[in-house]
Amino acid sequence: MPADPHAPRLSRLAPGSFARLEAVAAHAPRPLVHRLMALGFTPGTLVRVVRRAPLGDPTEYELRGSRICLRSAEADLFTVSPCPEPAPAPALQTTPDEALA
């Protein structure tokens, strides 16, 4: 099935936005897909667009606790579902003595 040309792409998201990865393009080179999946770019993963380089390429993304830069051509391979900012995780309450134990 051909990819929808109007589907939201990772490369088109604005800095500060969040999205969930949906799929990778069928025409993407398999070695590149395998490497990106090994880095955490798998369907269902929540991604945040951190910032773009001054000339617009590459873009820094945050996912699974890591930050990774992708060129626009690489990020354009992923369709996404934009989503609202996730709620922050609750802070752990520890005393200084517990932290040292």
C-alpha cells in the first residue's frame, strides 16, 4: 500500500512538539531502517522535537531518554501522530539519608 502523501511526517513537526511514531516508509533503505530502529525509532515510540540546526537541517529529537539528530530526508521516512505534551512523571520523594543509603 503506498504511503499517504498527506500523512504527518516527523520531519514536518515544529520544535517543542510531541508525536508518536506510526510507521516507516516502505521505500526506506533496510540498513537505515534497522539502524534507526536499533536507536529506538520504533512504531509507538513517543518523540519530542528538541530543536533544528540554524540552517534547518539536521533536527534534534528526544526519545526513550536519548537525543538523536536526523537529517530531514531520514525523518521524512516516518509517519507520526501528533500528540499533546505528556504529563510530567511524579518526582520521587527521598530524604538525603535515603539517597546515601
